[in-house]
Amino acid sequence: MKLNLQSVDRVETISKKDFLERYFKPQKPVVIERFIEDWPAFTKWNLEYMKSVAGDITVPLYDDRPVDYKEGFNEPHAKMKMSGYIDLLKTQPTKYRIFLWNILKEVPQLQNDFSYPDFGLRLMKGLPMLFFGGQDSYTFMHYDIDLANIFHFHFEGKKKCILFPQTENKHLYKVPHSLITREDIDFNNPDLEKWPALKNAKGFITELEHGNVLYMPEGYWHYMRYVTPGFSMSLRAIARNPKNLSKAVYNILIMRYFDNLMRRIKGQQWIDWKNEQAIIRTHKYMDTLVK
């Protein structure tokens, strides 16, 4: 038995009006296949180009190790020169990923290679973020701290994306006081006997290639797996739904600081308790469905 996933809609291009009516208002994901072909980035951006413009910069790296109480919220696991990292990506599989790398801050000239598209949403122009990964590297299933509307532009290679809306939280083994599900769930090939609640979760799946744009609505959970080495850029617009906006404010101003405090006070006991609660709460909800 597999996850209950439907394919994300795909369109070659789309007008602002159609995007707002068909995808933003109903909060439904979509892949736009040929929206950025007039960007310089469409022809210029590949791993070698990034190496040439950012090779001397030291970048933060993340892998798929479980959260450790000694590490701060979103603290990197290692650092490396971009040139060395890209050489690593191109020569061998690696779990190391670059996560939330602000290109305006690190390589301002890259902003000349793209423009901010008009989808009818006000994009946050100070926060274009890059994400890199090697073959078979992946992110844990998570949602972004600000529950933003995200436009995810992919460059070089292929990337597999599995998405769930916030309405599926109770089926996903969500870890309390965090933005992730249980890290030992392999969403690429989940054990549905071990994690039975996932059978009830309804989500989406797609694969991105060079130049594709994935719209992820507010607060969507996402699992990203690099089928081949590549990178993506995300542009974001703040949540419009009042419930999501208030949750974003709570996450940014309270939740992450509370979590760091509890890690310092309780150590690994805090991480273990959260992971245990993810199972207890999810299966408790499953029991209500049976009754």
C-alpha cells in the first residue's frame, strides 16, 4: 500500500488571473513548466555557474541526521567552501544540502539574473533563498516557519516533491513544538504498518526539472528529494489566511525560542518526549476516527 497522493496540476504558463482563481484562492499547488524562460537565470544557472560566482564563499550544510538537543533551531551540521561543495555534488552522492541560503546577502549580482514575477501576491524581495542537494539527499517532511505562499524555482537536474496541506496534520506524526514530522519516517517509501495513520493522509506528488516553478500554498508540508544533483530558489509571500498568519507569528516569536530553551534545560529528554508525543497524539486521533 502506498501513500494517497495525487499528481500536482501542471501548466506550461499561466496568467495572474487564472493563477489567483484556480490555485491561490483554493490553496492548491501547481507546477508552471515554462514561466521563466525569459530570465537570464534560465540559461545561465547551473552548478558550474554557481561555482564561478560563489566558489570562495563558505556555505552552511545540512544532512539527514536526527535533531540533536545540542544543536540550535536550524543550526547547520557543517560548513564548506561553495567550490568544494559543488565539486562534491558532481563527483559522488552526498547527504549534504544547502538550506535557506540568502543570495541577495551572499552574491548580490545573482539578482540581475531573475525578476520578481507578478502572481498577484506581494513577494518578499529581501528573501530569495537557494537550496542545493546531491543525488538522493532529501529534506525531512516539514513546513516553513512563516507558513508563506512559496514559489519554488528549480534549476539543473530533477527533484521529487511530496506535499500535504495543513489539514492533514493529524495524520502525519507531527512533532509538537517544531515544524517537522517524525524524522524516522521515510516518505519516499514509508512503512505503513509502522506508521498506519499515513494511510489517511491525502497529499500531492510531482517532479521538477530545470525551469519548472512549483507553487506551494500557505503552510504546505513538503518533502524534497534530489533525484540528481541540483538546486532551487524560493520566493515567498506572507500568509493571507488570518489563522496561518497568527500561527506564523507564534512560530517566529515564541515557538522556536521555547524549543531552544527546553533543549538547554532538558537535553535529549526533550527531543525524545516530542518524538513520543508525535506517535501518542496521532494514534489517539486515529482512535477517534474508529469510534
